[in-house]
Amino acid sequence: MSDPTPLPDGAMPTQADPFAALRFPEFRNLLGGSFLFKIAITIQEIAIAYELYLITKDPLVLGLMGLAEALPFIALALFGGHVADRRDKRQIMLWALSFIFVGSVALWYVMQPQVRGTISQTALLGVCYGVVAALGLARGFLTPAVSSLKAFLIPREHYANSSAWSSTAWQAGAILGPVTGGFLYAAVGLSNSLIVVCALLLVQFALYWRIRPRPPNLTAAEEKESLWQSLGEGIRFVFASKIILYSISLDMFSVLFGGVVAILPVFAEDVLKVGAEGLGVLRAAPAVGAMLTVLVCTRYPPMKHAWRNLLIAVAGFGVSILAFGLSRNLWLSAAALFASGAFDSISVVIRGTVLQMVPPDHLRGRVLSVNSIFISSSNELGAFQAGASAAVFGATRSVLIGGTITLGIVAFVWRKSRELFAVRLN
């Protein structure tokens, strides 16, 4: 898509403008960086996961990869939010990204045939888990800094539009990442795929470098606040705001039990028998559905009757996961994953808008770090749960169990949150 026409100096985009957020150059740089990061990390994940599954034929290995990243991320994310509220967010992003780049180079090195041939399979897995854990630590700083910076790059009236475009960029990366990763792996092998990852991270660094520094404007009381007081303030705000607490809890538990991304290599290799190329299609399908849906959301934000729409979207996600578990055809499976991504993207836009609009500026980093912990719990711990469940019950049965639990969670949250149906955010 070409850049939207810039506005004259001093002019502001209208609220109905579907390109409103994109008319701010620094927001475009942040968006471009997120897009490249998602491509790079997804290529890395799919290449490493597929290689390790071919070596071990154990779905639990895939789950442990998610756990290795999730635990350090969860342990550090709240502190990362504290740092994001008290330091220059751009500087945090650049340092964290530099660390991630070094970690990716380390993964490339250890997966070289001449290197991994000298160590045992157990040692190789240990090194991979260790590097992925280090990347999780870095993302514990990067994620809250990037998330909280968005609100400082655009006016408040365009938060819903920026949330839709942020999701669009992320999902576009999630489409190109697995497709590129699958075909790169098949065409040029693991080593060259990881070189591409490193190159993309360097371009992302250049985009973030173009964003102006934004030192925090702290009050004297905030300067004197201890670390534990600061962290506690962010947690208390989340638990006092029902719409934030319920929205991030709904996402966490539904994806924790209903997520299937981590065990897609099992379906590609053993259930559907479609190989690395088919794995790329399966990984891309939910992102295609998500991106097309969020593009619609840039013009028609789902914020009228937001809570109702959120519950419907998560229920649709659960039904899609059940359909995927029952399918034995590549394209039917891809269609079910497409639908899961479409439904999930609606909840992402609604939740992202809530998280930008409700918290005050001085708390946004900590609130978003709590959200990051919930999201990581659903994604990375969900990956471990999916891998462990597949090892115990089998891949198909574990997916069907997860989809059923997701629908049960929606019913429970609906009963507990009826007062939120009256909330208006548009």
C-alpha cells in the first residue's frame, strides 16, 4: 500500500479518515518496525521449531520452546513496563533490539552443521532453549516500550484507528513470516533462513532510530516512588478497571487453551502430511484472516457495542478451532485457521483501543506490561500447554478439548461482565 497523502502543516486528519494514524511519520516508522519484527521472529520460530521436530519427533519439544521464552518474559515484563514509564522509550527499544539481534546470531551459529554435529541432541536443545529464554528477557523490555510509545505518536481521537493499523502491520508480518519461513527453509535451508532474520532486524533498528527520543515527564512524587510502589500502582489499576481486566483475561484463557500455532508442525507432518510448505500455509492462514479483518476495522471500528462484539469474536475463535481439529484437508484446515484469525483480530482491535484510551499517560507502560504478561501467558504458555496436551492426548484430541474450553470461558465471562455491555468507547 502506498503512503497516504501527507497533511499540510498544522492540519489534523478527520476521525473518519481510515488512514488517520498513518499520516504521522513516526507512527509509520514504529509500524514498519513491528511489521519487520513479526516477519523476522516468525521465520526464526518456524525454522527452528520445524528443525527440532524433525530431529526429535517430540511435540513436547515445541511446547518447551514456548515455555523457554514465556517464563523470562513474564518474570521481567512488569519491570519492563516500569522502566518504559521512567526512561526514554526509544532508547529502550534500540537496546532491546540490539540484544535480540545478538541472540539471533547465536542461534544461527549453534545451528550450523559443523557446530551442532559436535554436541549431543540434549545439549543442542539446551542451547536453543537458553538463547530463546534470553530473547524472552529482551522482549520483556521491548514490548512495553513499543506498546506505550504508540499513544505518544498520535492524538487520542485516532487511537482506535492506530490500534487497527497496528494489528494490520502485525498480522501482515504474521502472513509473510510463516510463508517466507516455510519456503525459505525448503529452498535454502535453516542457516540461510536465519541470516534473513538477522538482516530484517537490522532494518527494524534503522526504522526505530528515526523516531525522536521522548524522555518521560515525571512529577516529583513519581521520581521518589519506589520500584514496588510503581509496580503495585500499575497492577492495582488493571484490577480496578473491569473492562481492562476482563478483556485481557478473556484473551489470555481463550488463547491459552484454544491456541494451536505451536503444534502446527505436528499437523503438517503427521496429520495432514503437507511438509514445510504446507506448514507455511497453515501458519499464514490465521494472519491472512486477521489482516483482512483489521483492514475493514480501519474504516468500521468495532467499538460500538464493544463488549458484545468482543464476546462474539472470542466465541467465533473457539468454533474455528473446533473446525480445525476436525479437518483432514489442508485447505479446509487453512480456512478454519483463517476464520480464527479473523475473529481474533476483532478482539485485538477492541482490546488495543481500550488499553490506549483507559490508562493515564504516566501508567500506560505498566498497564501495557501487565497486558503483555497476560498475552505472553496465552501465547507462549499456551504453546507449552498445546505441546504437552498433544503429547498426552494426541494432536487432534488436544485441539478439540481446547476449543471446547474456549467456548466455556466465553460463557463464564459473559455471565460475570454483563454491566460492560453498557460501556461506550466510540
